[in-house]
Amino acid sequence: MILSDEDYARLLALRAGLRHFQRWSEQQAKAAGLTPAQHQLLLAIRGHADPRGPTVGEVADYLLLRHHSTVELIDRADSAGLVIRSRDPEDHRVVRLQLTDTGAERLETLSALHMEELERLALRLPAAWKGLAPVQRTHGFPGDPSPNHAPIKVDIARVYEHVEHAATRTVLVDRLWPRGISRDKAPFDIWLKDVAPSTELRKWYGHAPDRFNRFADRYRRELTESPGREAFQRLRTLASAGDVSLLTATKDTDHSAAAVLRDMLACI
């Protein structure tokens, strides 16, 4: 295909126009008290087809971000009172996202301005981008599993609960050996203590529910550094090979490190 001078001029006009629109959009978001990333997050949640809200993994796909970066963005939006997390009523392992009233109001105002600007520019983006659908699972990162892999199923339970686990592997994810349990009769297959929070972080958290979001954010950061990174990669490999149950001695499992690990694994 031989391109003409007019073709190059059209491509330049398109690229320049998109960049100008993006800059205008970022300025509007800041004027509304949002960062451009928060604006994208709110739109990803509100524009999702499922009325229950998207999962963290689905939002990561919309925004073309890694899981941990998406979680950090959600944490900040949660602290700002823009979004809320909730457990899927049918599968409590799945976390879904919804807008708060504040988040919905700010997005509605921004969206009205954007639609007016698109009309002014005579752009019909959904029609123009029809060939790019579907959005979900269209990208990947080096070392990430195939986008067509089956969802990873992860359960959490107290190590003291004598239940039959249907999972392929049971993994203790605490740094300390659970009291009262004999080492030669351990009710789990693997003890992966390096994936647990550091002693300093565990003591700071003190299992206080009001600190959980900040704890989870700091814990995820620890899992990007050695030895937590290597331990999490091992756990991820185990989960990719078959369903796993994460065991902990913590009484409040919903506000435990195991819950953070479960959510991370369930969204990759």
C-alpha cells in the first residue's frame, strides 16, 4: 500500500487531535478534584456491563495496568470516598467494585462535559473502535499467564478447622508456626512462610480492621520485593497448577494476609 501526502496529513491530524483531547480530559478531571487515573477508574466501573460491578482483574484490563498497580489505584480511590469494595454474593472469593454517591456524581458531571466535547469534535468513538472489542483480556505482560487460562480458585480457612479441602494444595501462609499443632501431623501440604507479611508490618497491623486497607497496600508492596516476590511467585505457580487453600491461624480471615493473597491470586 502506497500512502499519499494526504494520508500522512490525516494520520497526523488524528494523532494530534487525540492528544489534545486527552490533555483536555486530564484538565477537566483535575478541575473536578480527580486525578486522570481516578477518572479512568470511575469510568471503568460505571461503564461495566455487569450491574454487580467489575472485578479488580476486569478493571486492570480496562486500564491496561498490572494487578498490583490497579489495586493501589483502587485503594487510593477507596480512601478518597470514590469507590467501595464488596464480595460477590454468589462467590465470596470475588471482589467487585461499585461507585459511591460522591464518585458517581463526579463522574456524571465529567461524562456530560466529555459527551459535549465529543459532539463538538464530531467523534463517534464507540463506532470507530468497534473492531477493538472485546476489551477484557486483550493484553498481557511478560511472564503473565495466558489470557485464556481458567480462573484460579483460591479458598482461605483457619488452620485449626478440621475440614476436608477439595483443593489440590493446602498452603500455610503464616510466618509463625501455629500454636498447638504438631509438626509431624501438620494439616497442610506446604508451609510458605516467606510469603507472609514481615514481622514489622504484622506488629504494626495488630489485626485492627480499621487498618486493613493500609495494611493490604503495604503488604502488596512487600510482595514486590525479595524474598516476598519469590515466595509469591511460587504460590502463584502452585495456584496455576490447581486450586489451592490458604491456611492461617488468624481468627478474622476476612481481614488477614491470606485474604490479600486470595484476592491477588484470584485476579491473575
